[in-house]
Amino acid sequence: MAWTIIEVERKTGIPSTKIRFWIKKGLFPYLETDKNKVRYFSQNDIDALRWIEYLRETKMDIKTIKHYIDLYFQGDKTLKERKEIIKKQVEFVKKDLAKTKEILKILEEKHKMYENLECAKQKEY
């Protein structure tokens, strides 16, 4: 089965504008296209789309994603390099997560401070 970009948007929640941008950047080199230049996504393409979305959520840049995809299509001889790309991203995400946890702690402390101030003000009345 194959789906159009709009159908894929509905199915995945990923905006069609984002999908089109990724297509222009070469992240989907093997999409089926009909005589009217309508692109069709297979289930494998949708799986790849979700994978790209995950990588973008981890702040991986388009250039690196494109390189990763190119390596993927070269086959098993690129396993080591693909593994290294993912390893670097895992380390980046771990650092980013630690930073986010630190920021969350500070925000929660600030929120608690405001709650305490609010309670103190209510007691004054």
C-alpha cells in the first residue's frame, strides 16, 4: 500500500510542509512518483519518516541525517560509520537530557517559591 503526503501527515502527525522540506533536502531519494509527480510513501518510507523525526527531535542536523541515509543505502559495509553517528547522538542526547533536568529543577524551585509567596500573601488578608 502507498500513501500521499497528505495521508502520511494524517497518519503520522508530521506536517506535510516538513515532509516536503525533507524531500527537497534529499532525505527520501527513492519515493515513488506518478505521472503527475504525486509522491507516494510506502510503509518503509513512513518508518523512515518517523526515524527522521526522532533524529530531528534529538537536534541532529539535516546534513548528518542525509549522510546517515546515504550510508544506509550503501549497505552493511557502512555499519560501523552508522553506529558511530548514532553513538555520538546518544551522547549528545544524554548531555541535553542532563541539562534539561537541571533546568526543570530550577523551574520547579521557582514555581514553589511563587506558591509560597502566594500563600504568605493570602495569610496577610
